[in-house]
Amino acid sequence: MYDDGKIPLGLTRDTWRYEQLQQALKAHPEVDTLVGHSLGGATVLEAAKQNPKYKTTTYGAPVMDPFARSSLQSVPNRFANRGDPVASMDTNAQTAVVAGNPHGYWNFTNTSATSGAQGHENPDKSVTLFE
């Protein structure tokens, strides 16, 4: 929870999760696409801001983007469930209505991950580095 409070202050780079991501990227320089949920989503967006080589996909990320862009400027790889208070300010995320916890990860219909276990290879050939 301590790290969560750093996000609105623009201190995502000072979080434990960001440091964890940096260690994983050093160990896996071949990685070019980052996927994250919630704080992990904020973390991968920060990493991509620091190094534009990374493509990102986020789910339920605490993005502060209250002004919707036109459909020509949409952000295609940001997803949020309607009613999710964490992602409520991300007006550019693609949204869906789900039953159950709106901030849950496993109720998204377009995830590629089939397991959060470290080292798991997903059907799209992505590999889970850490949960």
C-alpha cells in the first residue's frame, strides 16, 4: 500500500515493483513488451516512458488521464473494467462490464496470460517474469 501512494505523486520509479521490473529487464534484455495489472500497469507505463522501446499493455492501471481523446487518438492497449475505482480516471482505456470484482485481473476477456507463475510461457509465447 505504501507504493500505491507514490503513484499520484509521480514517484512510480521509487516503488519496490519498479525496482523489481528493472531487475527482471536486466536479466532479460530480449523483452520488448511489458504487461501489467494495477500497480504493475503503472510500473510498465513508467518503464516505457523512460525507454520508448517497450510496448505496453495495462489492465486496471491507476492512470490519471481524465480527458478522453478522440477515437483517432485512442490508447489501444489499456483496458479497464467499468466500475473499477483504481482505473476510473483512465478515460482512454477500453472498457467492459464484468460480473464480480471490477478490479480483478482474471475477469478481463482479452488477457494473454494463463498463469501468474514465474517463468510460465503463455499461449502467445509471452513469458511471465513475476506475478
